[in-house]
Amino acid sequence: MNRSPYITDAPTVSIIMLKVLLALVPGIFAYAWIYGGGIIITIILATVTALLAEAAMLKLRQRPVKPHLMDLSAVVTAWLLALALPPLAPWWLVVVGTLFAIVIAKQLYGGLGYNPFNPAMIGYAVLLISFPIIMTKWPAPLMLAETKLGFLDQLQYIFGHILPAGVQVDAVTSATPLDYLKTQRMLNHEVSSITQAPIFGVLGAKGGEIVTGAYLLGGLYLVQQRIISWHLPTAFLAALTAMSLIFYAVNPAHYANPLFHLMSGASLLCAFFIITDPISGPTTPRGKLYFAAAAGVLTYLIRTYGGYPDGVAFAVLIMNMFVPLLDAHTQPRVFGHKQ
Amino acid sequence: MITSIVQFASKLIRGNDVALPLTDMHKFNGGVHPAGHKEDSTTRPIGKLAIPEKLILPLRQHVGHIPKIKVQVGDYVLKGQMLAEAEGNVSAAIHAPTSGTVIAIGKEVIPHPSGLPDMCITLKPDGKDTWGALQPLDWRNTAKRELVASLRLSGIVGLGGATFPTHIKIGADGKSHIHTLVINAAECEPYITCDDMLMRERADEIVKGMEIVQHLLGAETCIVGIEDNKPEATVAMRDACKTLTNVSVKVVPTLYPSGDARHLIHLLLGTEIPHNQRSTDVGIQVFNVATVLAIYRYFSFGEPAISRIVTITGNVASPQNFEVLFGTPLPSLIAAAGGAKTYTTHFIMGGPMMGFDLPTSEVSITKAANCIIAASPNLFPPPPPAMPCIRCARCADACPVSLQPQELYWFAKSDNFEKARDYNLFDCIECGCCTYVCPSNIPLVQYYRYAKSEIIAADMAKEAADLARERNDFRLARIEREKLERAQKHADRAASAKAVDKKTEVAKPETSSSEIENPATSSSADDAKKAAIVAAIERAKAQKLVATNVADSPTEKTVAAETATTPENEAIALKAKQDKQVLIAAAIERAKAQKLAAAQAGVAPKNIENVSVAVQAEINETDAIREKAKQMIAAKEADETL
């Protein structure tokens, strides 16, 4: 029988997923530092929900449970969703979003390798559409909050929606810079005056830019480890920069500068961790460039003209639909064939 | 980390995947760097194996036709004597590796993935190792045609593993001019070191062989391509061809599969052979180092192909290269390497990337056997269970042909073979790089092998079906034609018979047959019916007549015979004659009626008023095919008469 090759040298799926999780760790630490330890609770909640849902679905679908739980793909989905949610999201929001991501967006489509859409972004989009108020209400970074919630306070708030006595919700939350920019721009305020608000930092959101920087660090680690290809983040960030640069150049009073767009919202999380999901993304090098660039353009357009403050989730989901088309039309030239 | 940042930055700047250039080579996409394990078998020089107890020589040791056996059981043969001669052009001869007696000609297990037995000649060596008459050729002063013809008798085939008969590669002149001879010394598969050791020890002979091949091909330049993991071989080769002009030794980076002929050409010359062409179409021919050495030995000493260098490595006590006579049983080779160590499960022929499991260790060494690896679970652990494809495209990054293995996998898995073909499945060289890098442990190459074999089988089945259909159409057309011919013959006969009728003026059947005298005017089914009735009446009449004749025949016949001369008897004879004529006439009428019926059947045989549209369409289609076939035959006949 001919069963060569007899040798292999490849990281397993579990190792790949583990490295993705590892790359998220700096971002999580920065997040916890800026917004408090509540994110840890959210991540644990999402992880447990994802693993239970995955196991139950695998059992129902009569698939081997252990090897598929060990591939850690459900954990990656859970972490990405948890990081996309507002830090003080109530527990049921986390559970509903994770269940939707794992059960419907992933397992009902056939499980690992078969989902056409990014499961974390499906979970996020469902929550954003269903519970827009909760989903856009972010706590202020601890350095800006009038009242600083401790870890236990956050735990209580997540599970019981109880704040410490005498503390009002408004005291711990604030609009995100992207949201604030959008609403203020609608009032025809100049960007330069808008960004004078305390929630704006040097580059993006105050505090948020540190988290973003940590994501960049993790993302570069993934590129170095060849877990993700350079095409996706490069094209995404380049397109986002180009779009914001064009608008900023035309009217700097009305549009935020490119650096702000790069360092705000989920730009870098998306560039290195979300559009790089291999299953729902294209496989050809050119396809990756087009996919990521289009996602970057869409992100900017949704941020600037759409109904939601950030456009990453919708941009990615829309582009997921184009993946088969991109793959089919960006086949590289085969050795010995003409272009 | 720093280098990767630099690389990342350079990627950002340059916009494509660029490796830091090792040499001025023309890179191809992908490739992998498996651990070489070459030093295992290069510490010892090439050993010589003692003549074994018996030699089992499979007839099928090369690509092409099986050679024709020229010896019988019991024959005594000398070393180098031809045992089987090349049959047809693509074939190679088999020679006796030593002197001895042919003890068996029959089926034995051969080293092939199928594990099926095949024809072999078994030789019992006499231990004297006596050469037969050797006929060296002065290649410089002999016509090329003669040299190529002589090479056909040498039994030399490509020793890199492809085993394509060498005389064809050299004799492929006339079509296009070969300007460059590439000597493949890349030996990119792990574990294999036979070419490496050959170059270290016998570089002079290799270079002499290169000269011969270059001369035969008329190639202006010759380039030797060696991977940079063989510095000793490179030095030896450079030393050996120092004095030669137009010969260069180039070092290529160690990157599997650089030893693939098309990829080596690309690395060395930057030429990409179009997928539907051969390297000779662009003036390049590739030979393996061991093959050119065999050519040198053949022309300079008259030695045919009787041995080769084989690497025995893996889980054996002392891995080494040996010069092994073809037909040597594998156990002798294993014993020479100190025997297989514990935990050896089986043996692999070829390298770990493209080799195959030997069906048993009781096979013999053939012209294709460049390497034998003793396998153990430690060396080649069984692959973990396959996981779903996560579309990470590592396989696409590794594919040296720039295919999209993940897409091909989907198509092969879902039996979507047409799509697989569209995505250039047949450009896959089965190098195994995709499987090597797959995080999901999917045996991708096996899916491609399966898809290829299914497509080839389907193509063959389709071809057979087409042929059968063509044959059936032809048969139908032939039946139709024969029917018409028969009818024509009957008509001719009827016409001549009528002429006879008129002459003899037999009145009786004429009245009744008048109705069907003009078949041209009677074309309705009614007429056919009438004709049939008339014919039936005629038949009945004739039968009656016969019956009456038969009734009084016992006496009549004898009387007629005895008294033929009497007037009475003459009258009887006349009557008999007349009866006979009536019979003939009746037969003619019958034939006429039949012909008419047939003709009408030909014109309007089908009750197509009452059939469904689909059936009607089918009938029309069949008619069209028949018509076409008829025309074809007519045209063919016309051609033949011309």
C-alpha cells in the first residue's frame, strides 16, 4: 500500500488554537488593568458555556467529544466574544451570545471547519441587534470613573446587576470614544474639540489604546509563529488607514485622523484575531488581501455612516459571504501554467 | 523574534513572501525541510554485497513493456548475458547479474505497492562470476544511431527511481534540439544517500558518463544540481569536471522537493516547463548521476545494467550504501547492514516522503530500489486520527506546484472529480508536502491518488463505452446495409426469374402475381397485406402440388427413371418439369412478397402515431444515427473504390 509520506512536521490544531489563546493573554491583562477584573469573570463564563455547549452538541451529533473539545477552537471563540462584549455585561448576555456562537453559528453548520461565518462575530452581532443599549454601554476606564468598582463589585454587578450602595450606573459607565465621536459629529461639533473630552487618549480611547497595543503585541507573535499570514492584518489596517486618511485629508474638522481609527474600537483585535479565522476566511494569498482590505473599508464606512459605533463585526460577516467567490477567483498561478 | 520582525517588515515593504536569498537560485513556491537523516548512512563507504544464494529478477523493473524471455529453465548463463530482451520501443532488457543456472521462471512477489506476484527469472549463481563476452564501444567514433541502438540492449533505465528506459531519453532526437543536459544529483528525499556516496567515490566515472550523454544528446552545456547538504559530493564533482568546459556544478538549497526534475530545472535555469510539455520540448534533458555512470560503464566496458547502489538505513544496526546485484533478495541486504533492530515493523522502498511499504521483506532489489528503510514506530509514528480541515492553507503554502490542496481535498472527498480536474489535480506530483504540514493530519496525498485513479478509471470506462456505442452504431448500420443488399439481390433474382417465366409461358401464377408486378406503385400497407396473402396462396398451391407429386412419386420416380425414353414417360417427365417450374415460380413470388414487405418495413415500419413524444424523439435519434452510419459507410466505400 502506498501511504507516504511517513513523516510529518506540523503543529496540531490544538497547538495552533493554544497559541492564539496565548497571544490574547497580554490583551486580557491590559483589559483587566484598565477596566477591572470583571473581564476575567466574563471570559470564564464564556469559556465554560462554550465548552458545555460544544460537548452537548457533539454528543447530539454523535461526534467524538474529547478530541473536539481538546482542539480548543470553542475556547478561542469564547475568548474573542468575551473581549468584544462590554466589560460589565450581565451574565445572561455572555451566555446567550456564546450559546448562539457555538450552537447555531458553529455546530449546526457542521462544527469545526464547516462554519461559513465567524462564530464569535455572529454571537456579537446577535447581541448587538437584540440588546443595543446594553451592548453599547461601556464602563469608563477605571482611571476616569468617578467610582472605581473592585473585582467583587464587578462580580456582583455581572451576576446580580447590583451596584454598591449609593453608586449610580452613570457613575461607572460612559460612552466609548467611537460612540461619542459619532454622536458629537452629528451635532456638527469639530473633531478637534470633540477629542478634547477626557475619554480620548493620546492616540485612541484613553486606556483603550493600551489594550489595543497589547493586541498588536499578541498579533505580531502570531505572525512570527506563522499561525496567521501577514496578508490579513496588513491589508485590513492598510485599508482602514487609507480610508480614514482620505476622509481626514478632505475634511480634518469633520473626520478623525487615521491613527485614531487604528487605535480605537476593535481595529487591532479584528486585524490580528478576528479576520484571521481561517475557517470562515479565504485561503489564497490574493483572496486574503481582498478580503481584509474590503473588511477594512467596510469597517470605516460603518463607523462613519452606519447605525452602530463600531463596524468590525458586520464588516467581517459581510465579507465572510464573499469567501467562496474570492477563493474561486484568486487561484494562484499553478507551476507550469500560464497566468 | 527580531529576524521575524525584520522579515515581517521586509514583507510589508516588498509585498510578497521573500526568503533571504541563499544563492542566486530561482525559487519555487513552498517546499518543506524534513530532517535529513542522511549522515546515518554516509559514515561508511559503499560496500560490496557477496553474491547471494539465488537471484530473483522481475521482468517488470522499468516503465514500459515487459521484456521477452530468451532463456529456459536449466540454461547456464554467463554474467552480463541477456535473459530477456526489450520488446517494443519503451522497454528494457534484463541481464544475468552473475554466472549461473536459470532454475525457475514464474510468478514471485515483486517490490511493488500492490504486493501482487509477477513474472520473475530465478538464477542460481555458480559462484564463479564469469563474464560473458563484453563489447565496449568507442563512443567518440561510432555513429549516434548505432550507439542508441546499442543502448537499447544495455537494460539501463533511469536509476533515480523513475526507471524510464534510457535509450528512449537519449534517442528522442529529431523532434527538438537538446541544448542543456541537467544532471540530477539533488537527492532531496530524507534518508537516501546512494547518489551522494556515488559522487563522493566515483565522481570521475560520473563525469565521463556525462560527457557521453552530452555527446549523444548534442547538448552544448551540462549542469549538475546538488543540494547544499552534500558538500563532499560537490567538491568531488567540481574536482572531477575541472578540466571540462561547458560543465558546471551548481549547489541548490536543501529544500524538498528540489530533486523533482521540473523543479530542479527551474532552480538551475529559471525555466518553467509548461505543464503540458516535456523538458525536451524546451531543449532540456535530465539524467540521474547513477544513470550516467551506468552509461559510462556500458560503453567503456560493455557492462550492462546488473547492479546499482542501494541505501539500507532506518532501524538497522549499521546503515550503509551497498553495490547490490539486481535480483538480490532483500534479507541479504538487511543482513549486510547488521540486521534489522528490534521494533522493526516493515520495510519502505524509496524515501519517507514518496516511498511505499514493501509487501514483505522477501522481495528482491530491482532497478528502482534506490533506498530501503527499516521502519519502526519510533521512526515513523502512526499518524494521529485526522481532524477536520480548518482551511489554514499551510498545504497551499507548502505546495511546490502552487496548487490549492485544501480545495482539491474537498473535491476528492466529495467525489467531485470534474472540479478536482479543473483545479489542476493532474499537476500534483504527489510529493507529500501538503500532508507533511497538515495540522489536522489529513492524508491529503492519498485523497489525490484516489481521485486521480478514479478519474483515470472513469475516463477509460467512458472511452470503452464510446467505443462500444460506435461499434453498436456500426453494427446496426451494417445490418441495415445487409438487409438492403439482400433485398436488392432478391429483386435481381426475381427480375431474372420473371424473364425465364415469360419465356416458358407458365400462365398459372401470372394472373395472381400481376397485382404485385409493380411494387413501385404499391406502397400502402394494404398492398403489402394483399401481396402477403397472394404469396400465401401461391405457397399453398405449390405445397399442394408437391404433395400430389409426392403422393404418387414412389412409382413415378422409378418409372420415370427406367422408362425415360418412352413418350408416355416423356409426358410424365414434362409434367414433373412443369411442376418444378411452378415451385420455382411460387418461390419467386414468395421472395417478391417478402421483399415488398421488407421494403415497406424500411419505409414506414413504426406505428409512431401512438407513441409518446419522448419515444418518438428516441426513434428519430436512432434513425439519425443510422442515417449517419449509412452515410459514413457509403463514404468509406466510396473512398475504398477510389
